[in-house]
Amino acid sequence: IAGITQAPTSQILAAGRRMTLRCTQDMRHNAMYWYRQDLGLGLRLIHYSNTAGTTGKGEVPDGYSVSRANTDDFPLTLASAVPSQTSVYFCASSDDRTGGPDTQYFGPGTRLTVL
Amino acid sequence: GQNIDQPTEMTATEGAIVQINCTYQTSGFNGLFWYQQHAGEAPTFLSYNVLDGLEEKGRFSSFLSRSKGYSYLLLKELQMKDSASYLCASMDSNYQLIWGAGTKLIIKP
């Protein structure tokens, strides 16, 4: 069992380019999340999905979009990357967000640099 | 508002005990999580407290006081592999996690 996988591991991207970060989980978890982690700051929630077919905005959603076509996949898209989006991006999942305080499990992260 | 505070960095000696504190202000509090994150890796779950008191799990223990908005993570018999960042996160009424910036723990031989 792989848990949560993310791709790519790292990426250098020119400003203005479109980029999709991939996230796949095999735990059949209902809820999935995208966070960014920047030095000196806590993890900040970008978008989340409580279940397949639904998504919601987190603390810092601007410049990002997500989709949840099925239970396993939760891609994050940067429509037109800007240097301030340079960060480490973590995908996470939990069994049922609305049913209670479930533990979130994290993927290995994607290190993105926007030049 | 919602806020989480924890020290930026702590240093301890191998074999010793260290306590990492976390204070929080969270509306509709639904519990307090601790995660460990080694450099360049993903956060991994350590503990969850929702009731007052101490939860012990091997060398690691976590304490919660809801009335004081305070938690701590206690690490005993420190090992070099415990060098990592320790992230405190509170869960709000929407089951959303509010994260602290993390405490970098440096273990010296």
C-alpha cells in the first residue's frame, strides 16, 4: 500500500506557465487537502474536498484550483504561476472530515520553484 | 481570531527530556494534534488530545488543558533521530486544522 503519492517531486517553472500537481491516495479516504508550507509559517490550507465531487476553499485559495472527479485523485492546478507560489506543497487525506476529528495523512510533498 | 503559538527552536541533549509547549485560540475547538516532520519530509502524526490530561505513547506524551488553551509534547530519553520539527495544530468547529509554525528540535550528543 503506497498511501499518498505526489508528482512531481520537484519542479522549476517559469512565471506565467500553467502547472498541475498530482495527488493520489489508495486508502479510500473521503477527504483530501492541499497545503503549502513556507519557511517560518505554519501549513496553510489551499483547498479541500470532503468527498468526491465536492471542493472547498481554504485559507489561501487565490491562484489555485482543484477538482475531485473520483475518490483517489485530487490535482491542484496553478493557472498562471507567480514567484510567490514558490513553496513546498503537501497533499493530505483523512477518512471523513465531516464525521469527526480524523487524523490527516500526508504525501511526500512537491517542491515548486517559480522563476 | 484563531492563533497557535509554539517556540521556533529548542535544543536538548541526547538521553534527556524536553517539553515543547503550544498555546492556541480556536473557535469551536475540536482537539489538538501533534505531528513530527523531519527535514525534507512529510509531517507524520504523533498524537491527538481532545480531553484534558496526559496521553502517553511510549517515549512521547501529550498534554492538554482546554481551559488554558495549552498543550505540550513531552519527549523522553531523547535520541538523535528525534531531531525534527514538531508541529502543533488545533482543530476548529469545521474540523479544519490551524497549524503552528513548528518547533525545530535540535538534539546534541
